[in-house]
Amino acid sequence: MKYRITHLTRYEAREKISMGMNQVYLTPRNTSWQTCEYSRVLTSPPATSSDRRTDYFGNIVNYFCFERGYQKLEIRASSRVAVQPRELLHRENSLPWDKLIRTLAQQQRDQYATLEMTIPSPMVHDLAGQVRDYARVSFPPERPILDGLEDLLSRFRRDFTFDNSATTLNTPILEVFEERKGVCQDFAHLAIAMLRALGIPARYVSGYLRTYPKAGQPRLRGADASHAWVGVYCGSLGWVDIDPTNNSFVSDEHITVAWGRDYSDVAPVRGVIIGSGTHALDVSVDVEPITSAA
């Protein structure tokens, strides 16, 4: 499946900002299942200086500096991405989750980057108590890890409710767990905490999700949004992605942009300004499937 993606971020300050700097993760990754055929990030006004590099996790990050300031800023990211289905064809190779952990412990030197995804991080640090107890129900001894993940997803479907007014960016994981409400970022962080509490490597994945209009209604441009889900290390199967918000394994309707320990590693747009602290923010995302005739 191919997609054309437009991610537009607009800032408007009450008074002119003297200087601004931004860091953005808006370029889709190239992976074994995904090819970024084209990607460009532009700003208006043009940046005084800019840079692009690959970070510690292999994500592409852009930097912009506005030394002449601005009152209005627009950051437009445009991409074209081809995504292949990710079917779990070798489910019989799904190791028991506890055997996987023992195998990782024996390979610490070679598996450091994977083991890093088992320890607390800035936004995922509640790895004990209720969170761990909840996860243990899905992962009894010797259960194949894919079966455990499937059970955990079914319990998320039953126990948690999507509510975009229930949390903020800084709502603690334990509050999300207790209230049983949140958004995709909350559910990704919570699932990561549950898996790490058992010693299973789990990472935060940011990107986009193809959406469908309601029956009988046209597709609206700019009505999509950024999305977040979880990558889980499954031994010989590699990293398997799950979407706790939609209670599913990830396939070709998810477009991967970046991954890290949690949201703080891969926030789509982050910035620092000198000057007016009062500004309005507007974000619109359009994920458009490209037909063969397009």
C-alpha cells in the first residue's frame, strides 16, 4: 500500500518572537517492510540555518533555527511511503516469553540496544505494582510471546477506553491505568510499562494510521493525526509491532516515522523560543492512500 502524507504544524504568536529553534521527527523510516520514496520538510518563513542527521535510534531528525524571529511559523512535512503487510507467518517460532528473557540475559554484550528497552525511561518509569500484576495475567510461565501479546491486546479492548479529553501530555502512567482512559500515547506508554515490568523489551513507535470516513461521508483532508504504538522484541521473529489503542497487530495501515524509549525521544515537533510566550498551535495531518491510477 502507498500513502501520501502531509503533516502541517502552525504557530502564531501574539507578539513577534525574537528567535526560535525547532527539532522535528517527521521523516518516515526505511525498514524491511516500509520504503520512504520521498520526504521533504519545509518552513515558512525559511529557517536561517538548518541541519538533518540520524539519531541514536536510527531516526531522521531535522533542526531549524530562526535567528530573525517570526510571528507566524509553518512547518510542512510531505512524504510518499510504500508499506508492505506484516503477517506473522512463522507463529510456530514464537518463543515462550520467559525463555526469551533468559536468552537475552545470556547475550547482554551483543543485545545492549535491545536490553535498553527493558529499563525505565523518562516517561515510562512505573514498572512495578499494579502495572506488573496486570501484565502477568497475560504472560503465565512458558506461554509463547505472541499468544501473550494477543491476550494483552484483547484485555486492552475490554478494560480501556479511548478518551481524548481524559489526559494531558504529562499524565502519569499510573493515573492512566487507574482511570482506564487515555489516548494512543498513553496506551503505548502503559503497554510498554507492562511489558518492561516483565523484562520483555518494548519500544515506543510514532507514526501515522490510515483512517476511514464514516459511511456515506466524504474523506476530509487534514482530519487525520499522529499515532503511537509499541514495538515488542520477539527473538527470532524480530520486533513485532502492536497497537494497544486499536487492539491489533500492526500491518500495512500504520506508517512508521520513528522509534525510541518513549515519546520524549521522538516528539514530532519540539521547539524553544525567545520572546513572546503566548502562542496558538494548530496541527493537521492528511494520510492519503495512493491508488494505482494516481
